[in-house]
Amino acid sequence: MGIDISKKEVAEKLLNYTPFLSEMLLKSLSVCLEEMSNGFLMLLFTVYLLIGYKPRSSNKGVSGVRAEIELQVKRYIGFKVLLSGVTGMFVGVVLIVFKVDLALVFGLLAFLLNFVPTVGAVVSTLLPMPVVVFDPTKTFADIFLIVLLPTIAHTVIGNIIEPRVLGDAMDLHPIVVLLSLMLWGSLWGVVGMILSVPITAVLKICLHSLNHPLPRFIANSLEGKLDLGEAVGSTSSPAKGVSGMVDGDL
């Protein structure tokens, strides 16, 4: 570019930035080692859990609940992979049509982030924005369409298709989804965010299977169906029956 830069000046600049670069390198290595250790521990725990898993066919109630959980989780994972693949392909095609750099990478990230409920769709839509905004060839109409089309895809797939396909098994209130996302994400990071909905749905199925009004009330609360009168009435009805029987006997 016609700028005269001597090797001595470049060497002096590099020496000035050596402490900063070394610190950044050490931090990056520590983060990589921490993630590798966490991944190894998760893999080790998973192997031990799979080895120690022994199905109990003697208890029909437990096996029925367990069979329902396995069926709903497998169904959720299968359809979620399919719908996430469709979302990632659509986002990638849109970015390729508008000639956005790293279109395939953003499509792959849209596929992966679609497993994270609510937040993943927003993040995958906003990820290409720095590349698009700083591209001098893109007009305002291009930027608007690049934001609008993936948003429509995420809205249609997440709010219309997924509830119809997955049914009531994963029927959780949006606030419950966000709270479970925060809880399991704080415990297990990205893996917890991905598994937050299946884990919460499994808890809901287990609570529904218990023959007691309080667990069923909690399960209905996870779905956003709050009915305090029914819960209190069902809890107090046995006591009324007992008191009436005692009065009659007396």
C-alpha cells in the first residue's frame, strides 16, 4: 500500500505487545484445558451411568412411566434434529442467495443453536449481522430481508410446527422454559441449555404420574395451568370424608 515499514519498527512493536500476547495465550490454553476436563468428566459419568443402568421390569408402574419418558424424549430428539436441520438449511440458503460471507458456517450455527430454546433462535439470527452490516455491497433492503427471513423461519418452526409435531409431552410454559434454561445452563453450561427442555419435561411426566394433588399441581404449573381451587379442594376432600365418617360413627 506504499507504506514504508522497517523490520526494526515491526520488531519493536511486537516486543511491546509480547506481555499482552503471552497473557492471552495462557488464558486461551487454560480455557481449552478446562473445557477438555469438563468434557472428559461428562463422558466418564455418562459411561458409568450407561453401564449401571438396569431396567426393572417387575414394577409395572415405574416401567410404564419410564417407557413414556423414553418414548417422549426419543420423539423430541428425533423431531428436534429434523426441524433444526430444516432451519439450518433455510438460513444457509438465504445467506447464500444474498452472498453473505461464511453462509455455510452461519447455517451450521443456526442448526446447532436451534436446540437451545428461545435464546438460540435470537442468537442465530443476530450472528451474521456484523458481517452483513460492514459489507459495503449490502443495501438496507438486503439487511432487512436477511433479518426478516430467518426470523420468520424460526417463528413458524418454533411456534407453529414444533407444538403440533411434539404434542403435549413438551408442553411447557415459556416462562418455565426460560427459567429451566437459566437453571440447567448455570449447572451444565451449553449442554444444560440444550437438555433443559427434555429434563424439565421428564420431571413434568414424573410429577403427573404421582397419585397426589400437590405433584400434579406442580406439573400443571409447569404447563402454565394454575388452578389453586382444584388443588386445595382435592387435598381437603379426603379429610372431609374422614370427618363425616367419624361423626356418623359417633
